[in-house]
Amino acid sequence: MTAPEGRGIAETSTTGTTFRILHVSTGNVCRSPITERLNRHALTDRLGERLTGGLIVESAGTWGHEGAPMEANAEAVLADFGADASGFVGRELLDEHVIRADLVLTATRDHRAQVISMGHSAGLRTFTLKEFTRLVRAIDPATLPDPLDEGVVERARALVRAAAALRGWLLAPTAEADEVYDPYGAPITFFRSIGEEIHQALDPVVTALTGVPARSS
């Protein structure tokens, strides 16, 4: 599986055999749960359960509703994509989450700034989701480790390093281009538009991480 059902933190993966992806939003009941579960779903779809064991995907909120369930509309969005919403429990972002993360993907620039302000040398591994997507699109997959020869964990680490190196060169066309807006309290139609936005942003990221393109529909 791409992550355990529990919310505990395993040992750091900086030099180990796992790669931990942390998705961050505000309350950890809408955007980051959607992103977490869509990411898990996509990874399993590309690699299968057996090959995703090294990739751990989780989420937290800068003002996280500790212990809260996912918003019902967020669950509905995940159902639209065939992703699993079960077992989710919201949590507040803690220092240990940032310390253990190999890649932090945030919903907005403000979330990114909050994560980086926590320290722990987070700057080179923290991006907004859309920023990371933009950078990943510019990276030649041939320059990354082969996932079959060296594994997806080594490929993922190389991808983050390459994205960090490009950040100052590939700026967003507008500030808003790197934002995923908060659907909290909005109708299901807006949730679905945000879900599609997240899905579209994740697709090239998962392809770059795994070396496996999405299946044709």
C-alpha cells in the first residue's frame, strides 16, 4: 500500500527505503485529503500494490481539525475518481510531519510559506502542488533513475532535487497559477471542479515519480 491506514509517523526516509509525500492544506478536511487519496489511488493504479510499498502518502493541515472526518463533498469527489476515502482522520501539521517528509506539496503559496517557516531545511523539498507540476513537466525523464533498476524511491528523490534546481528559472505566469482554492462550505459542483484541478495537477507528478503514464481511458 502507498500508506498505512494509521496516522503515525514511521522512521525518517532520508536515507532509507521509503519516500514520504506530505500534502498540506488548511483544515485537512477538503483539499489535502482529496490530494492524498487521489495520489495514493494513482500510484497504485500505475504500479500495483506490490510496487508502491516505498511511497508513503499522507496529509495534514496548518489549522488541521485533529481527529475530524473528511468533508462529505470531498468523499463524493473521491468516489467520482474511484479513490478510497475510508479510514481518513484529519490532523494538525506538526514539526515531526515536516521533518519526516521527503516532499511537501501544499495547496497554496501561504501554506508553502508556513511549512518553510517551520524550519527543518524544508525549503528545498516544499512546493505548491501546481508549482511542482510545472517544474516536473520541464524535467527530462531520461535524466531520472530508472524505476525498475534503481527503484521508485531513488527516482522520487532525484525528481525533488531536479525540481528544486529549476525553481528559480520557471516562474508561474501569475501568482494565482500556483493556487488550489479552498472549497470548504461550497456546493458539490465547486468541490468537483477542485477535484478535477487536483487530478490534472497530480497526473504528471505521478507519471514522473513512477515512470508509468496514466492508462488510456
